[in-house]
Amino acid sequence: MLIKTPRGWEIPESQATPEDLFHSRRAILKGMGFAGAAGLLPSAMHGAAADESLYPAKRNTKYTLDRPLTAEAIATGYNNFYEFTLDKGQVRHQVDRFTIDPWKVKVSGLVNNPKTYDIDDLVRRFPLEERLYRFRCVEAWSMAVPWTGFPMSALLKEVDPKPEAGFIKMVTAFRPREMPGILSQPHYDWPYQEALTLDEAMNELALFCTGLYGKPLPKQNGAPIRAIMPWKYGLKNIKSIVEIEVTKKRPPTLWNKAAPTEYGWYSNVNPKKPHPRWSQAQEKLLALGPGGSFMYSMRPTLMYNGYEAFVSEIYDGSEY
């Protein structure tokens, strides 16, 4: 008899939120006070270029949760995307002018096969799958989200990094006329730029995501393609990617340059490393409350957001 001992962060699949429940968007939106689809503009919920026939993708059951999935209306209505606005609840109202068709992603630098991918080609080139991941913001709130995407390693293997390569740099679209937050916040070093070590990018958890809740990725969540590394704070999970460059030297990142004592270059979730202005030992798990209000429950923050078994071998404990 085969006896499987679950890891500390795993729960039985039977305890995950039923799929028909988290796909019932209409009921959730009604509870949030949105009248049908009128509360969320179609252009905000889906990209014009998205091929909805690819969604929902098959779920990879290797990745499970220790908490219920966050209501879709919260995950798509409470977002940090400073290129549009500082107000998390207003991002979805500011993305209508943001054009994601056509969209290309350039991959360059220390690679043997540099490429420029059209987004439609990209989502067909690498098989999509759904994964249930925890999502932890450096601001101490958290969610549990069903992302759809493909491993970063699949793309990197295709472009074939050279032996001297050590990092990847990722850059967000820079369109001030479509992204009003860029003009209203000129003190930031736009365009948004993030980076990973090559070992981090090749880790099995690291994804390029194109979907959410069984549908194409909404604009406010980083359409048409974004990065997800669930063991890192949300600021590392760069949205609306247009360029990926493989480099030898460690690239600078926007938030680490802006405030290095507050936002480490690695930005791994670490309950023992407080933010200068608040503790990271606890997190607020967002949920849908009575009458469509937001509520939260307090939970202990897990080291590497609960993914220590997957990523601890990458680090020596000194990273920040």
C-alpha cells in the first residue's frame, strides 16, 4: 500500500473551494454590489487579444492550498498597479484605455536564441495550466488565487541562456497616455522593472501568467502576461510584461531603487524580517463579508509564503 505523507502546506483536494463556486462570478459580483457585468467593464475584465477558448486550463493538482480561494471580485477589484492609480479599488476603473492588442514580448540579452513573441503565439507555444497559489503583499494582506500560465523555465529553455547568464530583467509597458499614474507620479523610475536570479526564474513555481479564475487575465491584474513567484512579495510579480532580458550582472529594480530599506531586491516572504513600518509576522487574509463588504482574518505569515520546500535550496538565509 502506498501511503502519502502530505507536506505541511498541503490540504486534501476535497477541502479546496469547489470549482463551481469560484467560477460563479455573477453571484460574487452581485454580493459586492455590482449589477451584473455593468460593475466591471468588459475591456477591464478581458483583453481583446485573449483567446478565451484556452480557458479554463487543466488544473495542476500538485499545488494545493491551506485556505479557501479568495472571491474573484476581490482579486480583480483590489489591485496595486501604480501605473494607473495608487487607489487599489480604482485600478479597474482606470484601465479601459490600456491597449493590449497587439502585444509582443521581446526576449534578448545573453541568450542563444533571442525571440520576439506575439502574445497569441506565446500562449499556444507553451501549454497552459491552472495552479492554486497563495499571494502575499508586502503591505501584509494576502489572497489565494487560481492562476493560469506556463513555467518561466519553458520559455527560458527555448531561448537558451548562455553560460555566463545569471539574471533575468523584466520590464512593464510604458504608455503614459494610457496609464495615467505614470504622469501623476513622475518621481518613480518608470518603466516598472523587476528581476530574478536565473535559479529563481528556473524554479518550478515561477510562472508567466495569462489567466485568472479560468478566464483570460484582466487588465488590472496585469494582462496580457505577468509574472508570478508565490514565495515572493507581490511587488516582485511584475505585470503587463513587454521585455525580458537575460543578463550577467544583477539588474536594479524599481522599488528596491526607490526605497532599499523597505523593499529588498529579493523580497522573499519572511515573517522574521519586519518592514521598517510594520511587522510581517502576521497577514490579513482578505475575504468577502456580509453585504459585499471586505473582511479579513489574521494568519501567521509562513516562511517563503509556505513554499519553503520548493525554494529553500536557492538561498542561504542572508537574502533581502
